Amino acid sequence: MRCHDAQWNVLLIDFGGDEVSISKQDVEHVANLARLKLTEEEKERFAEQLGAILAFAGKLNELDTEQVPPTSHAIPLKNVMREDETSPSLPRDVALKNAPVKENGQFKVPAVLED
């Protein structure tokens, strides 16, 4: 079973069967969310590849995990901290030397926010 939840912009896929197919429309939806422009050939190829990946992931449902405690990470997490130390940074002209576009001593980049 496949459905699209417009409120959260997610694609829900049921791993109940052995076959998991990803349609070209599914690939187009995900590519749109990621702001990717794909060719027709890439859409076909990615649909096949993603279907194979999801089918493999679905095989994990066959494992007996009754005796496995729920965990958020496979190994314990430990923060590695160091002291904050000030150090000289690059001079502005050196940092901007290879910038394709600069304005008022800053990098100029295209806007990424939409209305």
C-alpha cells in the first residue's frame, strides 16, 4: 500500500510483501522535495534502484527481534569536547579570493527561501 500525506509531504510505503516497487511518480515527488532535476532515464533508473533498496530493507522485517532491546544507537554515544580557543582566521580578501560573486566584502549567493 502506498499513500501520500500532503500535510507532511511524506510517502508511506508498506513492506508487507516481498516486492516493493517505486514508481516514476514517486521518484519525481522525492526529487521535487529535494529540488533535483532528473532526466527521464534517471527517473527510471532511480525507481528501479530505490525499489531494490527498499525490498532489501523490507527483509529486515523477517528477523526475530523479540530479544533485542529497543535502542536509538547501536553503540553508546560520547561527546568529545575540547577547550574553546581563539585563533586567527583568514583575512577577508583571502577568503573571498575564489568566490564567484561577492558584494560588500561578503559572499553573494542565490536566495533559497520561497514565498
